[in-house]
Amino acid sequence: MAPNDVPPGLAVFVVEDEALVALNLESMLDDLGCRVVGPAMRFDRAQAMIDEGVEADVAILDVNIGGRSVFDLAVQIRERGIPILFATGYGRGGIPGEWQHRPILQKPYTERDVGRAIREALAGAERTGD
């Protein structure tokens, strides 16, 4: 498998409040052969999508959406069995302990980083049964 390969047609739930970052991520995901679900650019929109039963193979969550921590949403997504990875400019130090084992996309990131993190999230879900 090449470094950027992810399963074709993978549905990726994107929660990102910065428009340019979200557009760039969408473009990267498209290039990787993924289908973007969302993006949810506001906390309340992400919550509504989860409440409506968002269907995704993996979720990419910015850790701070409009000044709110995303970890309450992450709990709900995890309960639905969707593997999670976090996007942050703060590095792993900005991630609470219970989430430290999840893949991190350190901003700014590349398409290669996105592909790697998705593969890690999917592999981690297989190991843990998430």
C-alpha cells in the first residue's frame, strides 16, 4: 500500500471550524479517494449531525470548534463505533489522557499526514474493537 492509500470511498466525517482549513482538508480527502461527510463547521451543527445518526467510516475532529472543546462530541462518535483522529495546532499535549492513543494530525498537515492518520485510526479501531 502506498503512503497515501486509504480504502477507496471511505466516508470521513469532518468537524473543522476554519473555512480555509476545511476546504483544504476536503481537497486532500478527495485526492485520497474519500467522501467527505460535512464538514460541520459549528459545534451545534456537528451535534445535530451526530444526533441524526451521521454515517461515517472515520471522523477527523478539530479539537477546538468555535471556542468549545470537541471531546464531548468525540465521546458520542466513539459510542457509535466511528474511529476518531484529532486535528490540532497544539500537538499531543493539548489532548486529554483518555484520547492520547488516538492519531493526531498536527496542523499544518499534508495529504500524506492525513492518509497516515486515517490508516492509524482504522487500524486502532480494528485492534480495540472501537
